[in-house]
Amino acid sequence: MKTLTKKRILFIGYNFSPELTGIGKYSGEMLEWLAEQGHECTVLTAYPYYPYWKVQEPYRKNRFWYKKEIKNFASGGKLRVLRCPMYVPEQPSGLKRMILDTSFSVTALLRMLPLFFQKKYDWSISVAPSFQFGLLGVLYKKLRGAKHLHHIQDLQIEAAQDLGLIKSPRLLKLLYGTERFIFRNTDVVSSISDGMMARIEKKVQKPLLFFPNWTETHSFYPMIENRGGLKEKFGFAPNDWVVLYSGAIGEKQGLEAILHTAQTLKGHKQLQFAICGTGPYKETLIHMAEEMGLPNMHFLPLQPKADFNAFLNMADLHLVIQKEKASDLVMPSKLTTILAVGGLALITANEQSSLHKIVRKYNMGLLVAAENQEALNTGILEAFQNRDNASIKKAARTYAENYLAIDTIMKAFEKKLYT
């Protein structure tokens, strides 16, 4: 049997390990997996900042210049991480995010210049957001004759337009025109959900690759025994019924709705609400909760990876809060891990969205209308009162095992590198 030659891969994206949440988690695990298979991978990325919006230790002292990290694998694979400085706003806005994206594009291009004169990479892979990183991937493709794959984690321009962050018709025309140029000049466009694929297909005149986010089904799994002990470990009473939101905390996510539900349902003493994570809007939510006088509302720090499986198993109900217009644009990464632990998820998504359709198809979560406070209140109260959701939890874990295991997804992706 012929042995396939391992590939040289150039990856471009500002979110990467050791970020524990969001795109950085998936990009880090993706390149680690490829290097473990023997591929030689070089990563152009930034210093870890998400979801804190501040460069984290021990990287802060290097954040104004470049840094190289190299990891060798027993397979013969190599992971070389080239970290580039960029502007990181403590309070992100639409304009500041554009400056962030552009600053990384500039510093990454400068760091990329020597790579044009070194041994050729077989593939350049860019990850959006930011969509403009596709320009760097296309540039390498044009100058060195490599193939280019543009992977879309988030339809950034549509999301900014729908949420009112970008309103200028002239600017939107420029951004969409740049995106069309990337699509025309790339070899493969991939994305993470059926809904996003459908949106992208209207703009891309070529086949798309389905490349969903995965979960670590070996690291994240159901823990049936001693649920009361787990709750005590994280500061709750053994008989508390915990409703958990865990993830990034931003102003546009509508997380105030959780506080309003906690206020409406505070007569149910056993029912406790928790928001876990970090982000620019967290202090505002804490202040709001104090003003509202919510003894059933708790704010917890981002949990270390070693404790995260136990932490997720501690919760009785997981909240996946989506804006109405975002349900087709973003497949929430937090949902994949919730499914892996066999968690009961309550998801805000409207019937026409792809997120609603896939959750309903596999009966792996509870669904309520997006941006509807009464629906959220009712959904949480009914889950609390009924509590007979064993079949949904089992379906969640089964879906994760069948469709979201990292080896299954990455082996399919690796095959694409040989086409």
C-alpha cells in the first residue's frame, strides 16, 4: 500500500491555543491533531486574548513583538507557532474590531514575508473571522502555487450588518467585494453548519466542504454519580437545581434575559442561576444583578480545563442563548461540549433556523423562541418542574459520539488535503 506524503500546512488565524473557548480552541486542536499525524504545520497567529480581551500571561511581556514556539511529535510532525502582535481593545466595538483585524493582517503579513522564500507549503488555510485573513491565504497561493482553503467559523460581515454594527452601504459594498475576491481565488471553502453552508452557497460558485466543530468525547462525558457532591464543589447546595450559562460574555448576546428570568422565578428557592466565563460585559451584568437584588444569581470565573467536565456535569440545565438573526450564522461552540456530557440544553432558536431544525431532528435539546423573554421564562420553569429528560440527555451524548468526535471529523478533513 502506497504511503501518502505528509503535507506542509500554513495556517492563518488570530485565535489559537492556549485559548480555551471559541475558535481558538478548535484551531489549536485541529493543528495539534494534524501534527500528531505527521504533518508539518506552521501557524501565524496572535497572542491569546479571548475571551478576556486582554493578552494573557505568560505572553503579556512579549505582546508588542513576535515570538516563535516549536513542538515536535513522535510521528515526525512539527507544530511551529509564530505569534504576531496586534491591537486588542479592552472594550470591543464594531470599529475597534475592524482595527484589531487589520492590525493582525499587517503584522502577520510582515511575519509571512520570509516564508515566501522558504520551502513551499502544500496548503494555506485561513480561518474567518476575520474574513480578510483569506487575503493572506490567497496571496501565498498566488505567489507560491499552493492550494488555499478558507474556513468560515462565523459569517462576520452578515453578522455585523444584521446586528447594526456596520451601517455604511459603501463600506458594506467594499467588504462584500473583498469577500467575493477571496471566494473566487480559493480552492476550497468550508464551514461548520448547514445553515451557514446554505448562506455561503449563494455567494460561492464552487462546492463547499462541511467541516463542523467537534468535541472531545473522551475528555467530556456524562458523570452520573454524586451530582450533589459536584454541586458542592462549585459552591451550590446539593439539592439546588442549577441553570448554567457558560461562555463568552458580550453586550450583543442578550444575556440580560437570564437576569430577568432569575427575577421572575426567584420564588422557586431551589432554582439557582449561574453565568460562568469572562468578557467585556460581565461587570455590567454583575452590577445589574446587584441592583435587581437577585440572591439566586451567581457569577463564576472561567473554569480550568481540568475541572470543566465536572463543572458541566454539575448543571441541571444549560442555556444556549442565540440572537434571532444569529441562529443560522453561528453554530454555538458551547453546544458541542454540552452534548458530549449528555447535558440538557435549552436553546433559543426560531423554527426556520438550521440550529432549531437539527436540534429537533435528533431530539437533543429543548427549544424556545429567540429574543422572547416569556418563552425563556416558561421553558426554564417547565424544565425545572418536569425534570424527566433522560431521553434528551441520552440523545445528546449519542449525537456527540456519532457526529462530533474529533477523530471522525479530522480524518475526513485530512482526506481533503490529498485531493
